[in-house]
Amino acid sequence: MNPIRRALVAAIALAPLASLGQPRFNYSELKPPQPVESQGKIEVLEFFWYGCIHCYNLEPLIENWEKKLPGDVQFRRVPAVFNERWAQDAAIFYSFEALGVLDKLHRPFFDAIHRERLNTANQQVLTEWLQKQGVDPKKFFDTLKSFGVQSRTRRATQQSIAYKIDGTPAMAVQGRYTVSAEQGGSREGMLQTVDYLVEQVRKAK
């Protein structure tokens, strides 16, 4: 075999090995980009639904990942809204937030839905669950109907559309990029892609 052909064969043989060191990340670029609320920091959003089993399975990884985020990154959850049922659960999320109990109840609420089959659309069942958590049901439902919570829910609906979210979980970085569960390939892959995009935004700054 002549030297030129030998070099060509070697290059072809080594190409797959070289690509192993350069992981490919799949994501979508938003056009136009969306405004961000985290001024001075890189904003990462997670679009989720309490009733989504994939979101529930992602939650433990999200919790661990969030603890290790650099100081220049701000993470926020946004309840995706596609219909009235999802809007109801989004309003519950924002009611927890308004009452200052989101950190305490977010994971237990997820657990109740997926382990105990809590029906969030049944007010009596939800009332009993809230009482067990030490939350005043009347105060909760008054908050649920409040202008502030309803405004936040409408905003979440608008963001779900503007970010072109068509399923959950999905994540967004700095209003420029989105990563779906399918694009991530796995729960870990999804978060790795987000980390990659955060780094790209950081470099661009």
C-alpha cells in the first residue's frame, strides 16, 4: 500500500475514535430570542407539569444539579400550560410560591400525585391534602383565585407558546436555546446539554 493510501485509511479508521471525544449536543435555537428576567445572570428555565411522570423522574436530578450551579446562573421552574388542566396545576404552583411554601411542598406534591394518585382537580381531595401539610385551605384557594396568581399563570401560558414548548420536561437557556427530553436523549443528557449551552452563553459574554 502506498504511503498516501495508507495515511488515508488510517485517517478514516481513527475518525470515529476522534469523534468520541467531541460529544454532539442537540438543541433548538429560538428565533426570536425571548427576554430574560434574571438580569446579570444566565437564566435557565425548566418547563414542567406536575402530572408528567418524566418531569417527576427528572426532579431528583434537577435538585442535585441545582445545588451545584455556578453563581452566575439562575434557575427557575415554569409550569407549562397547554390546556385548562395544566393551567390549574400551574396556579397551584404559583399559589405555593405566593404563600411561601413552595420549597416545602413542591416535592411532596409531586410525590402525592405520582405515588398516591392525588387528583389535583378534585377540590375536596386537594383540601384534605393541604390540611395534612399544615396549609389553611381557605387561604390557599383565595390565593389561587388572586389576581397575582392568575397573572403568573397567564404569563406561564404565554411563555409556553413563545418558547415553542410542545412537551415536558423541556429546558431553556438565556431565552436563546431550548432542549427537549428527546433532544437530551436521557435525563442526564438533557442536563449536560444545558450545561454546555450555559458555557456557550458565558463565553459569548
